[in-house]
Amino acid sequence: MTNLSLLGTASYLPERVVTNDFFGESDNVMFRGSRERRHAHPDESAAEMIFKATNKLCERLNISKLTDVGIILCNVTLLDMPFMGVGASVAKLLGAKPELILDVHNAGCISFIYMMRIAKPLLETTRTKTALICNVQNTAGPIFGHHDNIKRPQSAIPGDGCGVGLFALSDISPVESIVTYAYGEYADDMKLISDEGAHWHAPRKLSLHLNFDERKIIKIIFRGNKLVPSVIREACQEANVRPSDADILITNQPNPFFLRNWREALEISECRQVHTFDEHGNTFGAAIPISLERAHDRGMLKKESKILLGGFSHAGDYAAAAVLTWHKGQQA
């Protein structure tokens, strides 16, 4: 059976850089801000962010255009239009006519891995040859940067950005294993609320914000510390790899606290962990493809490098991990 293979990744980051001076002070370990992050312009669409990242990917892979992509999978934090995904708009911007377009609205911070799992059987059962996986995090500026929210502790964490990855059925850089879990019992522990008490879709005077009380934070920290090392170990077992032998560890990046705990639990040195938290904050689902690009740019992707991907989403409703082997040094 032919493997799902990662051909490359690329990113797009908004121009506006926001430093910690923009926010209020917070001593909560869950919401310690990065040094800086990017905020998307309100008029910048998610589809445009994907288009710019995909153009960069084409340059990396020496492809003139990606008009022949067969599958487009998208996960966007803040949709350009209610009720509608962005995949069709992305196809229009690319000049592509894919056989399948899926807008995946769940799995959050680990949706890149989740969409990898979706892509494999689709590529195996259709006539298509490639799948473009797209992640956009674009709530930092429009929601967390709103004047009603900037003093809330959680607002300093998110950063906006986009990461895309191109996959195909080949043995170039194969995905050795993918493990995904859903934990419905945690699904309602993160809520978008309004201080006016209105539903999220109702007209209001005050901005929406995420409801994080101290009790929920403690539970999320406990879950994250348990779920992520566990699911990564399982993916490693399926791929017959010891976590400590991996060359690169890339996860979602909620905060430095989790990043440190995960690498220590897996016995992976800090120099082998790749993230962009200091410069970009928590870029949600886009963090994994953005960090893969960074690993390439720093020359860390060597022939036959073992790459561990993993993480959890929201308050712990999803967890996922994957193991990749980087074979021929194609650009990522």
C-alpha cells in the first residue's frame, strides 16, 4: 500500500506585529503571552491568507501553479462568511477545479493531523493525486484584539497566521502512523460567551470572549499534560519508533508551560523541539505546518529524520499525533 507523503509546507503571517505592551498584565501560567504575535487586518480574508501561503509553497516546490490539486481541506478559526467554508474561494483564487473540497470545522489546534487522516483514504479512493491541507488562525486581531477583550488574560496568547501542506500518495516523506481521538465529555468546557448574556449569533454591543475560569484552567492543564504525551507515544508505537529517538518534535503551542512539559515527558531535548511561540504566540491549528516550515528553514529536516507531530485542541475534546519520516530532503 502506498503511503501518504508530505511534499512540503509553507506559511503566511499578517504584517502587523503586536507586542505585549498592547495587553494587560497576567500572572496566569495558562495565559503568559509570547514576546510578540501577528494580528490579521479585519479586511484580510482567510481565503486570501491560504492563497498567499500556497503561492509560497509553490515557490518552495518549484511549481508554477497549483491548479491541478485534487483535494482541498480547510480548517479556519473565523470564517469569512457565516454558513460557508472557504475551500471554494481558495479553489477560485488558485484557478483550480478540485474533485473534492472539504471545510473541516472541528479538531481545532490538531486539525492539521486530523485532516491528514481524512486525506489518505480520499486519495486512495479517488482519481486525485494531491491534497492541499490548509489551516488558518485569524481570531487574534478581530476577537482577542478587540478593545473589550485586550485586558483579559487569555487575549495575549493567540496570534494570527496560516499554514498549508501538500500531500500525495508516495514514499517521498511518508506518514508512518496517525492516531486521533475525540473526547466528547470535554466538548462543552470551552465556550464563547457575551457579558450581555446573548447567544453568539445575536446582535450585541460588547465583543464575544472565551469563558475560562480557574476551575476550567486547572482541568485543561491536567488534560493537556496527560493527553499529548500519551497520544504521541501511541503513534510512535505504531511506527516502531521510540519518542526519545525522534529527531524533531512539533506540537500545537498553547504556552511555554505545555511545550516544556510535553518534551520532558517524551524525553526529547529542547534543541529538537520546534515551535514559533515566542514570535507568533498560539497560532492554533496553523502552528504545526508553520513549525514544519521553520524546521526546514533551519536545516533540521535531514534525510530519514523522524518527525513527531502531536497535540490537543480546545479544552481537550480532540487529541492526535503522527510520525513522519523525511526521506529525500524535499523542501518543507
